[in-house]
Amino acid sequence: MMERTLILIKPDAVQRSLLGEIVGRFERKGLKIIGLKMMELQDAVLEEHYSHLVSKPFFGTIKDFMKSTPIVAMVLEGVDAVDAVRIIVGPTKGRAADAGSIRGDLSMSIQTNCVHASDSIENAKAEVARFFKDDEIFSYQKVDLAFVYSDDELSQ
């Protein structure tokens, strides 16, 4: 089933000039970029996005980090995109992530782990809506679709 998911390329990846590397991994996998923008995050968005962490003593550090530079937000689309992206990014702790994943290859930290990725279909829908207006998401036909998926996968 075609799904949408959100990626945030974090300040550490922006500072380390890893944007092309990270975007390229999703493109090479065959995921379709339907939204892409650089933005500065405000307190209200961060408090909503990390609402499960707001009461934690380390939340201020996360907020300061996420506001330290602009981030790049991206909406990806593909069959089972949420699960596929979670495999590509690897687990949260970079030093524990498998080689070949974004975090496994490019990070050593829990906080400075290059990317945020939606962890469920429900969260992906809410996160995409949080970071993108409807007119910032594009619908278009990619010419390589038949070379990324089988006909059976596309008809689900």
C-alpha cells in the first residue's frame, strides 16, 4: 500500500554537509520525494512534535539542538514507506545501528543521529500535516515506478 512518511534532516547532518548523501539514499531505494523544504523550527512546533518528551529534564537540550540550524523536512511516498524508511535510517542510537543504515554509517549519538523518521502510519500522517501545508506536497507520476515495484505491488 502506498504510504507517506516524514523525514527531518537534523542540524548535525546539515552542519556536516550530509544532505545530498541522506536524500540520495531515499532516492536510490526508490522512494518518491513529494515534499522538500528547509525551515527553522519554532518552540511550538518542537513542543508538539516532541510532546512525549516535554516533561523530561533533557527536553531543553533537544529543543536547543533542533533550533541550532535550519533543518530539511521531506515527505516521501512509496509502498510500505514507513517501514522501509525505518530500515534505511536504522535505530535511534547511531552507534548501535547497523552498517549500511543512515545512522549506522553517519552517526554515533542518540540525539545527533542525522534524521528523524516517522515510526508509524498514524504518526506519519500527523507529522506530515505538522510540517507541510497541502500545497507543499506534490502529486506527480514518476517514470521509474514500473522499475521500482511489481504490478502486484502497485495494484494493492
